[in-house]
Amino acid sequence: MNQMTNGPELSICIANYNGAGLIDRCLDSVFAQRCNLTFEVVLHDDASTDSSVQHIRERYSEVRIIESRQNIGFCIANNRMAAAATGRYLLLLNNDAELRPGSIDAFAEAAACHPSAILGLPQCSLHDGKVVDYGYRFDLFMNPIPRLTPGAAEVDTVTGACLWVPRATWSALGGFPVWFESVAEDIYLCQAARLLGYPVRILPGPPFDHWIGARLGGGKVVAGRLGTTTRRRALSERNKMAVMLVCEPIWALALLLPVHALLLMIEAVAMWAGGADRNKISRIYLGAFRWLIEQRGDVAALRRSLRARRCVGDVAYMRRFHVVPQKLRLLLRHGFPRID
């Protein structure tokens, strides 16, 4: 039997919120794994209002459920599961993600070669079956650039929808910042890992399948146009800027932050001129700066902690970033995103 309650090597951590239409396929894909690694499944329910918790209890008795009375967000949910988990390794898995056969064995084999590395699998969209990425690179403003070259490689980030991390590495990084809430938390974790000298690697396969956008909406291209939601975009803009402030050297920030603020202002004005709702624009762009001002103490404390322990020099860290802004590439390819 794959799953054992006594000393599992791997803890699969699934954050659930109103996942009644998704969770069966996710859990079935987990328990269908025929692997040599013993594992447990820990699920955190974030105060769901649907029937998912009762359904999981009735159908999947082997799942250990942590119930929250309040909706506390993706980051705290994963931190709680990691604290409760007993495995040497953690696999953070979205409730809208599905593993293919051989996934856990692929992770275990890679972990034997790279014992402290954060690992990820190629991501396929369940909307159209296409490969979305083989990990990510970044521009200077922490906008992710999908890597589309197959094969194992060291990358800048793997998606948090299916992310393997050794417990020792997770502990050294301190988990997710609780004030992030959701979105770009995987960017933070992997960028912090880079600073502290932990590798981030994508495996050649098998891919995992993901209902992209099922949790927060948007995040995918429909009919040639990128779609998003106000909430997703607001969380994304503020959290990517927080990663810049936490991870990038001060000389780079002195150059980049004024340019970043100007580009965001131009972007907001252009979207407003194109007919986007004024309140949505305010929530996304002004809200990002307002939130960062409110969180400045937490941001500064996290920056000091990482900078004091970093193992990678500033030039080496910045050398991996692409100069051409990814948003410009997306604008030329898809136009301005539709915001719901």
C-alpha cells in the first residue's frame, strides 16, 4: 500500500477551498500513484462553504484534514500543513491539479541527486491539454517568463501548484510569508531559495495537469486574449513588488523601482483609456502601493533576514533576469488583458 501513517517519507499537502468539483480528480490522481516512497496526505480546508469537507471524510478516510473556521488564505494554509506534516519531503499540490502516473517516483529520483533542491514538473493546462511551462525565468520586475524548452534544468521558479520541497529547505526558508495571502508565493519561495543557495529545478516529466485559474479565476489565454480577475491581478502586482523589495540588491532597486512605478502608471492609464473600470484599476495599482506601505515593517524584516544569510552574490543573482519586460511581450502578443 502506498500510503502509510507511521513515518511517511513524503507529506502531500493540499490546500482546499470550495473544491467539491475538483478534489476527487486531485485525490484520485494521488492515491493512484504506484511508487516506492511512503506518503501521507494532509489537506487544509479554508472554511469552505460547499460540501467538500464532508465528501472527503466519507470517500477518503486516509486523508488527514485540518479545518479552519476562518478563511486565512493559501500561504497560511500551507504553513499549517507543513507544520503538521511528518514527512522528510513536502509536495504542495493545488486542489485543481492532478498528478500523472510516475510523478512521485520522478520526484524521489531527482531528490536523491539534488537532496536540498526545490523541484517541479512541467505544467499542462487541462483547458486545452497544452504544455504551459517547463519552469520559469523572470524579467527585472519579477514577471514570470515561461520556459518552453523540454528537459531537466535549473530554473528560477517552479509553479506552486505542484512544488516539491525538502522539509529542511522549507524550514531554512521559513515557509511562506503569512502576509502574502496568495499568488506569487511560489516566486518568493524560489527566489529566496536562490539567494540562500538552494537549487530550483524542473524535471523532464511526467507533466502534471492543472485547471489553471480555477482557484482565483483568470490566468489563461482565451481566444488569443489573456484573461484575469481584479483579485488575482491585485495580489499579483503587490506580491511581485514585495519579492523585488525582499530579494533584489539595493543598487538594483534604486534603478528599477522608479522605472517600475512609471511603467505601472502608464499601464493603469492605458487600461483606463481602453475602457477598464476605474475602481478595478485603483484596486490593482494604487492598492499595491498602499498595501506595501502598510506592510513595510514585515517586508524590511524579511529582507534583512535573507540578506544576512545569502550565499549568492548580487551580480550573480541579477544576471539571470531578462532585460526586456515580459508585460511588453504579452501586450504585443495578446493586447491588454480582460479584467473580470
